[in-house]
Amino acid sequence: MMAEYALASGVALVLVVVLELVVLRTGLFRDRAYWIAMAINLFFMVLVDGWLTKLSAPIVRYDPDQKTPWRFPWDIPVEDFAFGIALLTLVMLLWDRAGGRGQARRAGGRRRARQ
């Protein structure tokens, strides 16, 4: 049987990267704020996902046929990292594309000018 969760999370990550590099081209991957957000996300993901998926007393159980056997650290399935990064990156890309980051920067500039 095919590991559907592993395949879907890997494909999602690749598609989001291709979407940024080929279609949207927002420059998100060159932005320091993006990498800081990823570090914050991964820190809390390790804490929460590690607690939810620990093999000693799992709260969330995965069908072993749907994922790879690789877990890092503290029994977290590697697919969870790929899915989480793809999801957060897609949201940030769509926010940038909709003008969210530019509007926030302009608003911040106006606030400083008024003070």
C-alpha cells in the first residue's frame, strides 16, 4: 500500500516551493522574517507534536501504512514537518500576494511618521 500521508505532505511542500519560485515570486524565501517565523513554528511544533505523537503514550496515532517509519525528534513523524512548513509557507505567500505584507509595511511607516 502507498504511504499516502507521506506522499501528500512531500508533494505539498514541493508544490508550495515551486509556486513561490515560478509563479508568485514574492521573494519570501529571501526574507529574514520568513525564516524567523519558520523557527518559531518549528519550536512550538516540536513541543506540541512531540507530546501528541510520542510512542510511549500517543494521543494521535497514525496508520503505519500511510507514512514513512522515520520519526525525529521525540517520535514526531517527518511528514508532519513537511506538511506544517508547506501550510505555513502557503499562507504567508498568499498573504504577500494579497498585499498584506506591503500594507503592513506602509501602515508601520505612517505610524512612525506621525510620532
